[in-house]
Amino acid sequence: MPMTGHLAELRSRLIKVLIAIVVTTVITFFVSDDLLEFLVRPLRAAVPGANLAYFRPTEAFSTVMRVSLFGGFILASPVVLYQLWRFVAPALSRREKRWAYPLTAVLVALFLGGVVFGYVALERGLGFLLDFGGSTLEPIIRAEDYLKFATRFILAFGIAFEFPVFLFAAAAFGAVTSSVLSGNRRWAFVIILVAAAIITPSGDPVTLFLLATPLYVLYELTILAIRFVLKR
């Protein structure tokens, strides 16, 4: 296929992704109050009785739209990941295409698992950061700032949890082996720590280890998957 053909294919996939996100964003808009309350729970768990504030007349509207878009992206994630795979699939052989549906299912499961883990870790991260104020400083948190932080925090976990699939794919193409990965565990642990420090928006050590620990466990599970599943 010429370059224009690839660009046309990419445009087609992006249009489908945008349609899916728009549809799911409209759906989550009608439950945005519940979704906003759900996202504020970790803050209230870290600071009992805390409420978000806004300082511009349009900020409440933009906050609701941000929450709706975040929920829409989470709901549309299976479509996004499937369209990504479909864009890559024409370059693969018939044998390699057999992995399309299993890998898409694993990608979706890992992303959603990372989102759930990120939501649980959000309370720990907030508690660590807000404890620095002690009893002298009372947090008055702007809604827009909190939602930027919370959504980036949760999405960072969801995206980071995808890395085992890329390791598995690299092994499937012969770029790495399970013995190479197991022989470089110490380097892998260092790289995971550095990546976790870069990915986590809060930058605190508690959140860093909350992300690095499951990533290292996933690294070990990927080695087992390469050793037993891929060889078979």
C-alpha cells in the first residue's frame, strides 16, 4: 500500500475512534454528577469533609465536560484499542493475526485494571501530599486542578499497565526471549522505577512504589507467559 493508502486507513481508524468517544462522552454526560462524586471520593477520604471550589462562572461547565470526556474515553477504550490493532493488522501474517482478539482483550483488561488500581492508589497519593500541610494549612482545592490531577493520575496507571503486551509482542517477533528478560531483572526493576517516577503526576515516593510494584509483578508474569504460552 502506498503512503497515501496508509494515511487514508489511519484517518478511517481515527474517525471511528472519535465517533466512539463522542458517543460514550454523551452517555457519561447524563451521569456526570455521579461520576464527579466518584472521582472526589479519594479526596474526601484523604481530607474528610473536603469540597472542590471553582472561581470562574464557566468553570463548573468545563469541569462537567472534562469529567464526561474522561468517562467517555474509559468506556470507549475497547474500541480505541481494537482500532489500533486493526491499523497494525494488515502488516501481519495470517498466523500472527490469530492473536488479534486475544491481545485486544488483554489490552483492554490491563488498561481497565490499571485504571482501577490508579483510582485506589489516588487516595494514598493524595493523603501523602496533603499531609504536608499539617493542621496549619487548610486545603482549598480548585475543581479544575483536582480533576486534571486525578484523571492524569488514573490514566497514567491505565497506560503503564499495557507494557506487558508490548514485551510479549517483542518476544513473538523474536526481539527478546524469556531468558534475556529473566537475566536482566535488576535492570528491568531500575527502568520500571524510573518510568514510574516519570509517569506518576504526583512524583511522591508512595505513588511511585504503588505503580512500580504491580508493574514489576506484570514483568514477571510476562516472562512466564513468554516461556509457556508463546513457546506452545
